[in-house]
Amino acid sequence: ASDWSSDVCSPDLKKVASTIRLFMETRTEGGFGTRRVQVPRRSPVEFEVRREAFIDEGEVKLARVINTPDGAFVIALQLTTHGQMVLQMETTSNRGRRIGVFSQWSEGRWLAAPQITRTIEDGVFMFTPDCTREEAERIVKGLNNVAIAVKNQPKPGKKSKAAEDEDDMSRFKTYR
């Protein structure tokens, strides 16, 4: 496994990497295997999550920053087939709970805590991050670089099955 920590702070955007970790809320307060988190920075919500992430950057095929009709933006993650199955199982069995979203780029912090209102079957996880647009673009660039490095998407300029995924993500160019 590669050590991405040295590249995370690289000023060269072609080499930057970022992480994304999705943690499921748990009802066990202070229990073994849990930790208390506060998300986001403004009007924070405090809750317990499992210590282990159920999705990480290794499951990301494609990441995008998408504009919303109200002038804000979301981050959309298209997951691998395995990631899609895990996300579907977790959102089916944990409806009503929150997903804690943590990312590491030039800094690291909790970005969001969306509540699960439905089963996510298509493998696309979208959330409104507690960060600037510049930070979101940096996170997305780093996630796409990781996806290339772990061969979840091709290097720029090469055609492959991932090109079809790019076409699939085109429907997410606007907020749904």
C-alpha cells in the first residue's frame, strides 16, 4: 500500500492526494469501537460513530464538485462496484442515522453529517461539505488522483471502461 501522507500536502496538483472516510453513526455511546465527533464547524451536531470507516478513498471511481440551484455546491462520489454494494447495505440497514464524512487534504477535518433518508442504490454519494469551494476542488482533485493510482479510473487521455463511468457521471453535472 502506498503512503499518501507525503503527497497530500504537495503543491503540485498532479501529485496531490486526499482521503475520504465515511463513518456510520452508532447508538452505543462511549462504547468500545466508537468515537464522538462534531460535524460541521458551524452549528455542530455531536454524535458517536464506529471507529472503522465503511468506505474510504480506495472505493472512489470518480469525484466531482457539482453546483446546486441555490448557488452552493456538493461533492459527488461515484463508488466502485464493491463500494456501491457496501453503501447500499449500510444505507438500507441504518436509515435515520448519520454518516460522518471525514477528509484529509492539506488539512483534515469532518466535512459533513448527512442523515440517511433512503437506500442509496446507484453508488453515488453526494453531500454538502463544510469547506470552501477551493478546498472542495482540492479534495476532489486528490480523490481523482488516488482513483487513478489505484486503477479505479484511467490516466488522463487513455480510454477505458472508466470513460463510460465519466458518461454516467455526466448526469450529475447539476444537482439532482
